[in-house]
Amino acid sequence: MVGGSTRLDALANVRRPEPPQFPRCLPEPPTHFRTFRNEEREIVDRTLCSLHESGFYWGPLPVDRAHALLAAAPVGTFLVRDSTQADYLFSLSVRAEKGPVSMRIMFKLEHFWFNNAHFDCIVRLLEYCVDSTRAKPFLFEGGDSVVFCKPLRKNPVPKLQQLCRRKIVCHFGMEGMRKLPLVPALRKYVEEFPFKM
């Protein structure tokens, strides 16, 4: 065919779809993180996945920006961010009575440590902080008392599936959830973030 295009030419100009890009659960490790042993690496990787799923992990957020975000929030609102101090992985910023404060979370002996409590997952540690400070606030240097009530999420409106998952975990707990007749995909989704927050 002269002067026109053939069907073969039209097919040759069709854009082929790009292969799907799957999101990585873990960001590239920041350069100030030390090298971890196998067990430690698994714990840090699992914790980073949980933190990303939580919505209240803000990554490399500077302390002044964290305090600005928390300044207008109710007392007890908190967030997790990367520590700017080289020998710590994460910092916790919370709105105290006198204003926002920040504290470091230590990682040693395959656990995250904060205020004499330690867990192998930061989200579990924060659930402990929320439960503990309901009865009695934590006291820190200078006599500041700190309570933990609710996280400050990057996206204040969670997805419907996240709300449903949280409700299932809060109402049934993980043991009770395992007895529910859930389809495997839903069960897997709930087990990926088995926390009440």
C-alpha cells in the first residue's frame, strides 16, 4: 500500500505496557545505620515494614519539623522518625503538656528499648507505651511527664481496609481472629499488621 499505513505499521507504533513495578517494603538503608547481624537485620526489616504500614513513621523528618507538626496536636499525640544521631535508628516525638519533645529509641540485644521497656518491634513497644501511660505518665529528665495516646499519621484518613483490620484486631485480638472464618487473603492482610493502633 503506497502513501498509507498498514495494520502492521499501526501495531508497531502501539506502546507496550511497562512491566509492573512492585513497591519495595523497605527503603534503602540510610548510611548512618550500622551493619546488622542476620537476626538483627530480620528484626529491623520486619520493624520497618510494620512502621511503613502503620502510617505514623515519617522517615528522615527533622526534629524541628516534627515539633511543628505536633505543636497543634492534642497532648499524647506521637510519631516515629529516623534519628539524626548516628548511633540510634529511630526517635520518638510526642506532644507533652509543655510542648513537643523528642526521645531516642535504642536498639540493642535484638530489641528496641524505651523507658526500660523492650520489644522486638517498635509498634509493639508503642502499644505498650499507650497502655502504660493510661494509668501513669512516664517521667523524663527535668521532671517532664509524657503520655502516649494516639499516633500522628501522614495520611489522617486511613483506607477502609485499614480501619476494618484495626477493628478486627481490637475486637477479637490475634488469637480470636485466627478462629474467624476469614478468606485466606483477608487473614494474611490482618496478620501483616496485627496491632491495635
